[in-house]
Amino acid sequence: MGTSLNYRGRKSIADFGPIPEDEPRDKRRFPLFPLMVTIVVLAVGLFFISSRALPTVDVLVIHSRIWTGVTDKDNAIIWAEAMAVQDGRIVAVGKSKDLSNRYHARRTIDGYSDGHRMITPGFSDSHVHMLLGGYGLTSVQLRDASTKEEFIRRVADYARDIAKPGEWMMDGSWNHELWGGELPTRHWIDAVTPNNPAFLCRLDGHMCLANSLALRLANLTKDTPDVTGGVIEREADGEPAGVLKDKAMAYIMPLVGAEGGIIPEKSDQQKDASLRAAMSYMSSNGITSVHHMGSWEDLHVFERFNHSGELSVRIHAAVPMETWSRLADRVKAGGRGNRWLSLGSLKAFTDGSFGSQTALMFDPYLDSAGNSSQNRGISVDGEDMLRSCMLSADAEHLQSSVHAIGDRANDILLTIREEMDVKNGPRDRRFRIEHAQALRTSDVPRFARNQIIASMQPYHLMDDGVWLDRLIGPSRAKRQFPFREMIDMGITLAFGSDWFVAPATPIEGIYGAVTRRTLDGSHPDGWTPSQKITVDEALMAYTYNPNYAIYQEHSRGRIVEGQMADFVLLSEDLTAIPTADIHTAKVLETFVEGRSVFKRS
């Protein structure tokens, strides 16, 4: 009749009904085609309904090698391959298949598709100077000037081509050890800086070189006295040679906690530009949070950015120790900040640095002939002031983060820490010693016994190992940066850079802590190789431990459900490549609260 699908006269799906029971069983036919169509339609519909019901997250990371920072019962790191991020927090961590079936994502990252990339928690730098570092990014660059002639040429080029007449030339970050240890003098640069006062600092920030114009503006002459906690380098006739050390720098440059200084204060616009440059630099190196050591004026800049929502790096700001009562009042009135900007810590200086030969030691430095000199370093803030302020601040439950490099300086702080328990009672202080570099064998158990956090900088190891033997002799040099010994005793290491003093590059820091190789390549097996640590231990010191050091370990520092989604995508799995190649790895992308703040092009 012209109808091909008539199944006993039925012309449409609507005609299908039960086959009469009186039909012969062998003539019955099940309506397969229409039923299959119905099943397919229902299945497709159910798929789309179920798909639409899946929650959507901001970021879904799959097929990745994720170093979580969490350890198992054997203290081995637990790895994951996927995580989901929503509203700035990690909402799930696990297997790629499981999370892919649970979530849609606005952005999906296949971080391990090429077989060797790695994701870690965002790096935390436990010791930086954000604004000074930001200013230094645009100043004359002297860090790698390796000869007197190169030093002078770079200063001359900057003065001629960049500096405006009358403008102060600052920063520089020079290192006299690169050209044999001779300190620069004003005579090196006077002829090339006739129109600009200059105050160029050594990379450690503990001594600076002034030209004659700057010295005249500051009225510094042979009759100017030295100051407690500082040194004026002098010529044979007593006139200033140009280099000022530690608190003597306050004659020219305003110092935190010291009166004086003739250099004009930076404008708000300059400060803001410096902070923006600093945050961009941190993000490019995978750093998502920092511990800033500075002033109340610095804190005001951070507050301005915090209020406007411009912070892209989390900042914990320490202020000068002698202002402890001001900080105590501030904390009582307004708390300790928020997830972007926090406070509660106080910074002071027990001594100077080895590069300036002002680190405070029990035994003298060596002279150029290798014999004992009269120099044992200097006490910068003074033991009496430190003890008084630190004990008072501790009674207000404020945290001490105090600089100590020499063995005598560390001993002073260890003693004050022990006095805190006697005077103010035991509590979870998380007392910090910044640098904690030169330690006698008897000092390390005192760190452990008093639960002191050692805020240390592996890049300093790579630099100081080039020349420190000459200043203090090999036996004392072996007691520098005893990482392995400290970890084995249960001491928490919080790693950082001391930027602007050293580059804020955690990957280089991890390389330094694991290999202990020096910048000049003179120690291929490591400077005191017995103190090497593992990649996992170094990563912990750059992620979880710095957040523990400021009571933030429950909100960030690991890749676990509920923590802030601060993480870094690296070009290499640092745990899988040869340790000698770690420094070649690159930060590919940096995330803060799940938002990309840096991506390598």
C-alpha cells in the first residue's frame, strides 16, 4: 500500500499498542526501532540534565604533578594530580577522573600534559624589604660589577644618561668581594658624579658609599664623631673616605629606628610605583606572600593598597622593635589585619653583616695577612635596648623577629628568649631569629629547646661561601647555615631572600640549600656538604614553614581542601631532575586565590 513500516497495519509510533494475545506467538514482533529511538532520546536528555547539574568551579587542574606539602605517617610527601578552585579557595584535591566528573570549570589547566611540570603551593619569602627592593629595580645596577673600572663606568653611565641634575643616586647593591675586597672610596666616583649626590649601598645594606657632594651636604668632616652601632671609614688624615657602616649611615640616609638623614623622603607616587614593581617581581618568581621588614611608613603604603584592593602579594609587615607599645595599641584597637595584610611582629638588629665585617663575633675577624685583628663586629641596637623592648613586647604577646648573623649576636638573642619564659611564662611564641647564620655547636640545641624559628636565606650561603673563609677562617666558616643539623633537631626553617640584599628567587634558594654550591663554582660538592638538605625539606621551608612562622599555617602554605588557592606552576619537577639542574627551572604561572597574577610568555 505504499507504507513500508506498517507492522501489521500500524503506520506511526502512535499506532503501536499491545499485540493481541490471540496472534500466534511466532508472528509477534517487538517494536525495536521506535524503542531504540526513545531510549536514545531519554539518554541524551538525561546526560544534558546531569551535565547542567554539575557545579562550576573557577579553576580545575588535572593530569598534574602536585606537591601538596602534606606528609604521611612516614613523613613522605603526599602527591595529588588534580584540584578544584572556587572563590579563592581550594575546594577539592584528588584524582583527575574524579574531579573531572564532579566539576565543570571556567578554566581547566592540564599542568602535566608534557610529562615533567610540577605544581607547588605558592612560595613565601620570610624576609624582604619590599619598597627598598622596588626602588632598586630602577637604580644604578652594580651587583655584578667585578672590577673597580666597571664599578666606576656604571656609575658614570647612570649619572650621565639617567639621573637628573641634583637628583640623589641611590641603591646600587655593589659587592667589593668581587674585585678582591678593597672598599670603594668617594674619590672613585667624584669625577663622574659632579652634579648628583650619591649614596650607593653594598648589597647587604649594611654599608654605603657617599661621594664628596653627599658628605658636604651632610656636614660630615674629620671632626664628625662615630656613632654607637656604626662606623665612618676614614682616610689617613681623619676625613671620611666615603663608606659609612650601619648606624653611621643615618648621617645621610633615614634609617628605621634612627634619627637623622638628609635624603628627601620619597613621594607617595614613588612609593606606590615601587610597591607595584616589587609585587610584579615577586609574582614572576612564584612568590605569593612575603614577610616585610620595615617601617610604619612602609605599612601606610601597604594599607593604602589593601584598602583599594590592589595587593597581589600577601604581606606580613614587621615594624621597629622600639615602637612595640605603638604596635600593641594598634593590635588591641584594630586586630592583626586580614588575609592580605597582617601585622604583629617587631624587627630589630643585634649586629651588622659579614660583608661589612660588622657581624658580632666572640672571636676577632682575620686581617689581610690571616692574623687576628681587633675587630669583633658591632652591636647595632645594643643588648640593653633589645632586652628591655623584647621582654616588654613579649608581655603584650607580640612576636620578635630580630636580626642576628654573628655567633655572639645569636647567643644574645638565645639568652633573651630564655629569659622570656622566666619573666612572662611559656606560650606559643614562634620567636624568630632572622638570618641565624653563624652558630656554635652548643647553640643549635638551644634553638630546638626554645622552639625558635630560624628565618634563613640560602642565597646568602652561595654568596658568603665565596669569601667568608678569608674573613673568619675555615673552622668558623664551617658553622655557617647548618641546615641539616637544625632540621634533624626538629627546628623549623623559614626560608627567604632578604631582597633587596639578594634576589628573591626561591628556585635558586632551593638549589642553594640542596647543593650548597657557591656562586663562583669553587665548591662543586657543596660548601660544608654535610649540611645539605633534600628538595622536599627546602620546598617546605619556602611554603608551609613561613606561614607557620606567622600563625597562618591553617589558611595557606599547602594544597589541601579549604586553604587559599595560592599555587605555582613550574617548568620542571624539582624532585625528579638532577639537583645540579634545579636552578634552570622556571616559574611558568603564579596564582593567588585562583587568579593568575603572572604568566610566562
